[in-house]
Amino acid sequence: MSELIFEKSRGGRRAFAQAPVESGSLSIPEKFLRDDKPRLPEASELQTVRHYTRLSQKNFSIDTQFYPLGSCTMKYNPRACNALALLPEFAGRHPLGPVSHGQGFLTCMYELQEMLKDVTGMKGVSLTPMAGAQGELAGVAMIKAFHDSRGDTERTEIICPDAAHGTNPATATMCGCVVKEIPTLADGDVDMEALKAVLGPKTAGIMLTNPSTLGVFERHIKLIADMVHDAGGLLYYDGANLNAILGKVRPGDMDFDVIHMNLHKTFSTPHGGGGPGSGAVGVNKRLLPFMPIPVVKKREVKGETIYDWAAEDDIPQSIGRLSGFMGNSGVLLRAYVYMRMLGRDGMERVAEYATLNANYLMARLRDAGFELAFPERRASHEFIVTLKHEAKEFHLTAMDVAKALLDKNFHAPTTYFPLLVPECLLIEPTETESKETLDNFVAAMIEIARAAREDGVDYKEAPYKMPVRRLDDVKAARELDLRHSPD
Amino acid sequence: MPFIPHTEKDTREMLAAIGADSIEDLFDEIPAELRIDHLHEVPEALSEMEISRLMRERAAMDGSPLCFIGAGAYEHHIPTAVWDLATRGEFYSAYTPYQAEASQGTLQTIYEYQTMITELTGLDVSNASLYDGASGLAEAALMAVRANRRVKTGLVLLAPGVNPVYEHVAEAIAGSQGLTFEWLPVDATTGNVAFDQLPEGRNPVAVVMQQPTFPGTLEDVDRLTDWAHAEGAFAIGIANPMTLALLKAPGHWGGHGVDIACGEGQPLGVPLSSGGPYFGYMTCKQKHVRQMPGRIVGRTTDLDGNPGFALTLQAREQHIRRSKATSNICTNQGLMVTAATIYMSLLGVEGLAQVGRKSHENTTRLVEGLCTIDGIERLYAGPYFHEAALKLDRPVAPILKALADKNILGGFDLTNDAGTDALLVCATETKTAADVDACIAAFAEAMS
């Protein structure tokens, strides 16, 4: 590790240019004031800049490495999206400023809502959820509100396939629901018999990702929709994999009632080392009255178009507010710029080339001897390799390959998810990677497996070339060290 | 093709390797009746030059008014280095640091952040962020229910100084898990909690208080924290972290300090940006760490015995525990925390204190100036930090509109929350004396 910023501190040192000039005393009674001094860093501006520049260089990122992390859609984040979202007027706009000083921002938000309605086939969009998981919460809360509004209060069960993202069952619990898990068949589709068995008068809805986290399109989606609707339940679409189908097929046309989109995946806003995301939700007609607020509305005043907030008065049955203001506005601006730069045709190309890259990479790895989890299926924008034979025959696990890839300057794919495929790598190349990069990745995978098989190379202690070697997770959890203390 | 590198030759070769005739073939598992031919509402593509022009025009429509609104989001000077560094591609375009060896930059930054925010709040441990201050309160209330196991009422009492939107959000997020939120009685003179009317025997699981309060006053948080503990409740403290270089830390409120602190991290180097992305901070006492939601970074050692950082206590989280997780949160507000860490490093505790003192001085000048105008007076007596509520003798909206027409945002209309014609004003360190005086003059004219 690098020295901590605290270890570089020297008493009395400061970045003097960064604070206002000293002013008068504080007219606040003593009892409200603190008598200790919090230990923040004491460093010069150059020391701080150098410190965080060096720390940044210890990260893998899209800008520096191929990042084929399945289910995360690590595509290029265009620089213009960031620069334009941070134009001084946008960056400086107070969230409670009047609409007279927000028509530019609100126009962008209204148009973003309209574009997202088009690409998803939904009837209404609310941009307020701040990440995918909060979009899920909004969605399940709307499903519950819908049932409750009809006096149908016994519907408390949410069905999730076993391949679902962990956020799905966690969300259902947060909404006070009970999770019913159903298995997946060997071909990757949902087990319809199992689905039939759990459907009933307690069914509130089902949460599905399509294409699923197994990297395949659920072929019986229409039948599933009919079965769930016939049982009185609603369908929730987890938009984590929307990148695979943009402009090709829409969740609304698959009869989903409510969806969330991960704008930080499909619409290329940055992941930022863990966030911020944005989990805009789309609804069909019957859930329109329950959308989270605020949303942006358009009205005509004396022949002039005014964009304004729709809030409690406009949507009285709303599930309410999920953020202090209107969610991650700056992320929404980035997504807006991205969508305008791609345009209608560009949206469709996203799905086309993401799918081309995934199927190409899958074919190359299969031909190189790696076993596919679903060899009979097309890949969507991602696919799964299982190393169960390699693990058994020469002790090469998914974890080993992940760490060995780091030494070859590739970020690891998603490992050990979905949980039902043993020793799995979930690989998503995205549309912004070139054929050369994919070929280099295949070569690295082949070499890692060959060295393990033929030379007996053991990756249990890999990586070797990173800023640190493999870290002791057990110690991290047992001997908690969660902050620096000077003593 | 924007952002797609494929040449025609690449595409041909790739399709050949797949054994497909066309890209269209790759979608043959999607039932034909579900397919769409084309999108209709998404406009044709714009070049970077064209979208830049459009966005500049849109930005110009919003302008750069002189802003005296606070109410939960505050305009502060952000050193250039903060976002220069935070938008380096290695921070900006990295994923969640699950591959620890390839994410030491992000992980060490979060560890440093956890240190700084626990120092400011006077508590033991911090997570790596929540979405924002409002949703952070929902998570804090849910955490209190898990950690304060003896109390089964699910009742959360809120001091009247808590931001009313936070209550709406907490209700929307946590309401379906059996939590109920109720307001404590208000003292109409001070705007703070009415200690002589506190309810008895309600058995609350948590008591929430905010300092400075939403209408800008200073609450007797020591007394309220002690009352919460005497009632068997957790004390949850919401504090503006910028003020904590000067004001007493939540971990030191009352005899034992609050159990959980949370709040809006935006004042620490995050632009106003129409309300987000911001970040919610959360800190707590050591003994409750396993009930905390969200990611946490710990220091450990690697195979060579050298120190390094990794995500830890992941058994609390949704990707491991699924339906039994402490929260469904996955993506957080990582980049905002990176910015806040750099901001705190650049300002230091002295710089932060100066930001606070200057903001206090500017707000004092504004409040005293406005109170010389006929029809404007303080709504509540007592000290304030950098925001104060004012009572007007007439409706507020037309006055604010008159100021907005002059490109001055004169404050937040508090009428609905206060139940009387009232206004909440704030002047941070970004304002000069001339700015403040211009605001006062504009009010004087609008009120005349």
C-alpha cells in the first residue's frame, strides 16, 4: 500500500489557497461547539494531488484495461457526457431553484424520459431511483401499491429465479414480501412446472432479468407473462441486461408491467469505483398512478412550452419520494448526452455489436477447449464458461483464472455468479471493444489454461504483478481495521 | 459508428468464426412476434460538436443566478483539483472494487474516507456511502430496528428539526417493513423540540434529531440524545458534515453519544447539480458494525505480509446473503466519496472551519440586513449556523419571483412546512458582502 494521506500530514501544513480568508468570530454558544479537533489530513495541495493521482494508478479501469465483467456492462464512458453534464450552469444549479431557472435541465430530463419510454416500450418513466437496487425497490413497491389499491392485500410473495441478482430477493424483503425461488432448467430457461407450482392467490409478482444472468434469452417469456398475469401477479423486469436487446425487443412488448434500467450500464454513465448509478423505472399504464416522484411534465402556457415538476398533487397515489431531490440528476444528464450522440440507429447498434462480440468471444473460447455452460444456446451480450473439469483435473479454479488474468493486464470476468453454475466465469465484452482486444483476451485465457495443464503452474498465489499480492479476506473480517488511528 | 470500433472486415471475420451469416442471425432465439423493427421517439444521432452546442444552449437557459437557497443542499467552493482528480479515468471508469488487487486505489481512498468521516462525526466506524442523506435516514432507521433488538414497536420518533423530505423518503423506503415515523412536539418559539411535552412510555426504537435543524436552528442535542437513551431508544443524529469542524460531533452528543450518525455528504466537494449525484454518509459505534448496510473497506495483509485493502464483512450484503441481507444496496455513490475525500484532504480541519465561519458570517450579515426591512423578522429566536428562517408579513412566492426576475434566488419557501408565510435563507462562503447586500436591497425593493 501507499503511505496514507494521514501519514504524510505535518502539523500546520495546509492547502492555503483552498479556504476562504479568515473571518470574524462565531456567535454560537459554547455548548454547541466541539472542544476536540478532528484529525483531518494536513497536507499541501501538491502532496494531495500527487497522493490521489498515485492511488488512481493502482486501479484497473475501462480507460486502461479490458474489463469483461459479466452483468456489469463495462463499456466506454464517452468523455463528452461528463464534460457537458458538468457545464457550470448545470453543475451549479440548486435542486430547489425555480423552474424559471431550470428549463434547460428540465427539457433534457423530459426528453430523456421520452427516449427511455421508446426504447423500453413502457408508458411512463420516473428518473428518481438512484441505482438499480433502488429502482427495484420502487418497482416492487409499485406492485404492492397496485394490489393494495384494489384491496388485494394478501399478495405478498415475490417469485425470483435462482439465477437472479442478489438485489432481487433482498429488495423483495425490503418491501415486506416473501421470496419464492424457482429453479432454472439445463437449457437456461425458467422451469415452467416449478413456476406453475408457486403461482397462486398470494403471488404479488415475479422478478425476471431477460436475457437472464445466464446470458441467454428466456424463450418462453410470453407464456410466463400470461401465467403470472392469469394468477393475478405482475411482472418486474430487471434491466441489468438491457444492453443486449436495445432496439431489438422491448420489455413492454414482452408484457412486463414495471422495469428498471441501469443507466450506468446500458447508457454508459460511469461506474465511478462503485457508483453513482441511476435506476430509472418504467411502468405500463396500470402502474402510472404509483410512480415515484418527482417526474418532469410538459405544459403549454399561452403558447409557450414549460417544463415543470409533477409531484404529490399530480400523482397522489405515488409510492412517494426516494431521494432528497430528484435522484442522480448529473448521471441522468450524462445518459441523455450519450443517447443523443448514439441516436436511433446507434441504440440498435449497441445490442448488435454487444451480441456480436459476446458470440465471437464465446465461439473462440469454445474452440480453444473451454466448456460453455449453455453450449446449445446463443450468447446474448454475455455468456458463461465453466471450469469444473479444469478444477477437477488440474486444480485450475475460476478464482485462479481471475487472478491470473490480472497479471496479464485484463480485468477478471465475474466469478462464481450465477451461483448455480460451478466454477463459472460470466463474460461480457460490450460493444465498445475491438476484435484485437478480444483476440488478445482469448490468447491470455489459452495460455493460462495451458500453463496449468502442461507445466503444472499453480495460480493459488497469483497475482504477482499487482500493487499487492492476494489479500487475506479472513483476517480483514476477523481483525477489523476500518480506519486509521495515529497510535 | 460512434463508440463501436468494428471495421466491415472485422465483422465478417467474427461472423465466420461464430458460423453465422449476419448479425441479425444472432437474435434468432428471440420469438419473432416480440421483435421490433425500429425505434421511433429517439432522434437521429448528433455529433459531439452538435450535442455540445445544444447542451451549452440548454445550460444558458438555466443561467447562473445568485443563490441563497440551502434547505439540504449547499453551494460551496470546490477546489479545482477535486474533480480534476476524481474524473481521472482510473477513478471514473473503474467498477466496484471486488477484485481487490486491481482496485487498491479506490479501496485505499475509501479507507481514508472512512477515517475522515469517523473523525468528523466522532464515531467508530463508517461504511463506504449510501445514496444520499434522505435515503440514508431510511437505512439508519432500519439498522436501528436490527441493532436495538429489545424494542419491538418499530416506532421512530423524529425531532421537529429533521428535514421533512427525509421523513417522506424514510416512510417510502422503510414503511413497508413495519416502521412508523412520528414527529415529536415543537416549541413554537424556538422551532426546536418542546422538552416539556415529550411523550412518555411510547417505547420508541429510535429517536432522530438533526443539527443544525432544517429551519437552521441549533437543537439541544445533548439533552435529546440523553432522553432517547433513557427511553431505551437508539439516538440517530443527522448532521451537516461541513459544520462538524466547529459543531459538537454526534458521537459526543449527550452522555454517551448517538448510536448512528447519517446525513448528506454533498457539502464536502460535490456540485449542486440539480440534486445529485450526492452521497449519504453513515457512521456508528463499533458494536453495531455488523448491522450496518452497504460496503465497508478494511485493512488487511497480503501473502507477503504487506498491508493492503479489501471489502470486508460482505456476509451482510445482498450478493452473499440475498433475501436476508441488511439492505438491498449494491451500487453506492463511490465517485462522490472519492471527491469528498480529496476535498477534505485539501481543506483540512482548519480550512473546513473557515468555510463554516465565513458561511456563518455571511448568513448573519444577510439575516440582520433582511430583518431591518419592514415585514421581515426572525421566525425563531436563538442561534443559527449558516441558515435561518424568516417570517414575512405577506405571501413569500411573489417576493421570490420578483427576486428571481432579477436573477437572485432569495431562499427556500418555507410556508408549507412552517404553516405561516416564511422563508429559509442561507449565504455560504461563496458570497461576498456585495452579493449579500444586493440580495438585501432586492428584498427591500420587492417588499416596498
